Amino acid sequence: MRQDFLCVTPNGEWAGYSYEWLEDLSDAILLPGGKSKILANGINWDYPSQTQCMECHTEVAGFTLGPEIAQINRQTIIHLQIEHPIK
């Protein structure tokens, strides 16, 4: 499994980071570069390098390509209780 993060560095530049989860899902390891892995079902799973992340996450695209924390971290009613999706 893969987890990607896109964040702004202290100097104001965007950077992408790929993590690979351990088999037991107890932790994820930051990958130093890109990687490909064949999964048990035969699917080729790609982990992009920092350079590859920035090929799509460009200034023209607004850097982020999906929901941002501010868009999903708001009060929501779940099972008649007000909750925050991100805690």
C-alpha cells in the first residue's frame, strides 16, 4: 500500500512524498525515490518519486489534485452526532 503527501516546505515550495506501508500496516516508510512493486494479485503498484509527484502537481494545476484538509475538516452530522472527519 502507498500513502502520498503533498506539502509546502518552509521555503514556500511544494514537495511530494511517497510512503510504503509495512505488510502488517503498523507503520509506513518514507521512500527515497520511486519504486514499482508487483502485488499478490499481479497488479503493478507504482510509488512516485518526488520529481514524478511534481509532474502532475504543478502550479498550473493548483498543486493539489484532490480534496484539501480545509474542504473535509468541517462539522458533519454522522449518526445524529456532530463530528469532525479529521481528528
